[in-house]
Amino acid sequence: MIRHPLVSTMLTAPERSRVDAVGVGLYETLHRDSIDEVTRDVRHRGVGAILVSVKCCLTGIGVPVHSPGGEHRARLSTGDRG
């Protein structure tokens, strides 16, 4: 029996399907719903790689921004400088 490398993922449903399709016979995926679960895989399962979707990380994350006029707004922390 060939043991394929483990890949821990935190992906959206469509991304999971594509990663599974590409990896048939090359690696085994461990799809997770949180970064804590992925971290546990790294520490305890000896995964060979991790894949984390930007969509999963940024959903619902807002960074409070103070403008010179005193108004507050939120923006995603994606490197936006505006």
C-alpha cells in the first residue's frame, strides 16, 4: 500500500473539490474548518503541506480605520492603503 503525503486544508467547498480532483493518487487531503484544526494537523499528523484559502481567512474580518476627519470605517486587511 502506497502512503500518500497528507495535505491539511482550510478551503471553500468549490476549492476543496478542485484540490481533491487534482490530487487523486498524489496526496491525501484533510479538509478542516478552522486554522486551529490545521495547526493540530501540523503538530500531530505530520502533514507535508497546508493550503489555506484567502477567502476563508478574510471572510468577516474588519480592521477599524481612523480617518483624519474622525469618522470610523472598516476595511479588509488585504494591503489596501486607501
